[in-house]
Amino acid sequence: MSAIAPPSTRPAAEPLRPPWDEPPRLTALRAAGAEAARTLPWPSSGQGEDWRRTPQIDRLDLGSFHQPEPDRAGGGDMPAYLAAALREATAVSAAETVLGDDAAGHRGSGHGDAWAPGAVPLGEAWDRLPEAAHRLGAVLPPSSGPIVARNTARFAAATVIAVGRGDPPRTVHLVHGVEPGQVAWPRTLVVMGEGTECTLVEEWLGPPTPGEALCVPVTEVLVGPGAHCRHVLIHRLGPEAILLAGCRAVVDRDAAYDASWVWVGGAWGKVALAVALQGPGASTRLSGCAVGRASQHMDLQTTQAHEAPATFSDCLHRTVVRDRARSVYAGLIRVAPAAQKTNAYVQNRNLLLSPTAKADSNPTLEILANDVRCTHGATAGPVDRDQLFYCQSRGIEPQAARELIVGGFLADVVGRLPLLGLRAAAQGWVAAALGMGVGPEGAGAVRTAADAAPADG
């Protein structure tokens, strides 16, 4: 077992004191985060199940990362890689609001206008969206855990997205960047009123340069009665970056929260995604993929918490790993005594492209009601030889056949991304991550049957 990092590598999280005035409530929230960070035990692979398969947490030295001084500057101070990412995001998601921030809180927009109605920095939200801003910390309070606590104490950039009853559907794309040697603590709050619609894309990335970086984002989502939130999480951090992410959504009656994710970047990380279905008729659909190579380590934990009757959840996570990469997945369905008539499903499928690649899967059910339908499943294995043989018998070259099979394996989850531009981009990210489908135009899509099959005649 790896040695646990000494306490000196996990310094206390002093509350951030930006060079501008903050409301008393935010100052108190930061102080609560600092206190929770001081008192809550740091995660360890030797204590409990959550971190047992991710021993990297024991060696994480928080003191080796630098948080730049917070700054309210706009796009003029934004790093070049982040400015380029904003332009790409504008084309990929076609969102009416494209915003970016870095570890210092520098902000920029892919549209020239820095902000749009309903999506504003926290500093402005206290005046423009006070009812929404005051919900910060309600879904993931500092007591949620030591990582959330540190984010609460230290975040420099926070965005509040509020969609009120009667507002038109909104699409917002947020890009969170971090450079080598830095730590970033992005914070996002989404508050949706009754019957509203919102699509939120959150992307974490960094420059493709060597050097460790740490990104610790926290996202809180409140979905009002009859509302529908589509949430996309994209992890494209630099090659040596570390991601420790937390996201929790609370879903009211007859509302829906649908989340999708694409994880292709970074050295190692853990993402915890939880959904609480608190109103009758609430639903959630979760789906995504993790693609790893070299020695990447990707740990995903999902929780489908059914707390009201007649609720529905479905989770599908697929991983493709090669070389010495490792994926870890823990999916929990929890059904409260009052959540009768629950219908829930969780599935994890893993494709191993190398004999040294590894996938751990642990779907779990905790059921305290007696009139429910809950199922789970998990599979892991190499590319099917019969599928390879069939493709080659059709004249498809072995490498192209493997690409075709991988593309088919991931098609379910990529196809669930809510925006067409994102689906095409995700195919390219996956292909590049696996070294597949790369032609003279750069990283292309994983091959489809039409691409791979030879022309007749």
C-alpha cells in the first residue's frame, strides 16, 4: 500500500480574501469551508471503500500547487490556450453563452459580450440574481467532504446560472482552465425555476504542456418542478493534470436531470456525480465514457438517490482502456423507504485493448422500499474475436476493424450527448486519445461501418 502523505502536504484551507468586497454571507460560507477542511479527515485509500482503488490520493501534495492572486480582469488577461478553447467551444456547442475562467478568476467570452442574462459571475449575482446566489452551498455544503470544503473556502471564479419561470430555454458553455503548477477551484451554481429548460456544458482543460496541475471543480444544480436540465461534463485537462470533481443535482417533482460526460484527459482523477430525486415523478438519465491510455487512472463514482415515489433513473458508463491505464467505477442506487414505485438501472461496460489495462467495476444497490424495480450489471473484456473475424471477412483491415468495434462500443453514450456539435467533437477526442482515426486533417472520428467497409466493385 502507498504511504499516506503527511499532514504537512495538506495545508489548512485558509478562506480566500479577494481584493474586493464580498457579501457577509459569502465570507461566512468561506469561513465554514475552511473550518470543515480543518476538521474533516482527508481521503485515504486505506480507509473506506470510496478511495480504496485510487491510492494516488495518498501522495497528493496540495502544497505543491499555486493559486494565483484572484483578479477580476476580463479576456485581455486570459491565457492563449483558454481563449482558443472559447472559440472552439462557440463552434462546438453553438451556445448563446460561452464563458471561460482560469485559476486566477480571469474571465472571457466566446461571443464578445462577457455575460448574458441568467449567467453571471457570483460577484454580480448578489445584485442581479440574489435569490439564486443565496442558494450557493445549499446542494453541496462544506460538510459534504474535505474536497468540497476546500473548494468552498478557496474558489476564485464562480458562475451563477438562473433560469426563471417563463424564460426561454438556455444553452451555456463554461470552460474552466488550469496551467501546470497551478490549482483551480471552479464553482458553478444552476438554479432552474418551474417548467424551465437549460443545457449546460462544463469543460475542464489545460495546455498540452508537461507539469502537474490540479483542478477541483464543484457544481450544484437545483432543478425546479417540471424543469429539464441537460448537463455535459468534458474532461480534457493536460497530460499530467489531476481532477477532483464533485457535482450534485437535486431534482423536484416531475423534473428531469440528464447528465453526459466524456473523460479523455489528465493523469489521474476522481469524479463524484450524485443525483437526488426528491420529488414524485422526478427522473435522471446518466451516460458517459472514459477513455484512457498510457498510465491514466480514471475513477468515477455515481449515486442515484431515490427519495420520493414513482421516480426513474438510468445510468450507463462505458470505458475503453489500453496500455497500463486503469478505470474504476462505483455506481450506487439508493432507494429510501418512501420511494415506492422506483424504477432504476445502472450498467458499466469496459473494453480492454491491452492485456495490461485494468477495469474495476462495483455497481451497488441499497433498497429500503419493497415495491421497486432496480437492476444493475457490469462487464469487462477484450475486443471480441468473433467481431474482429467478421469485420476482416468483409475486407476490413485489422486496425480499421478494431476502430470500428471501439466506435460501436461507445456509440450509445456518444449518441446521447444533447448537441450535434458535441457528438462530432467527442468522436474526435476519443479517436485522438486512443490514437485511432487520425488522418491528414488531424484527429478524426472513430470509424463507422460506412467509413471502414470497402467500396463495391
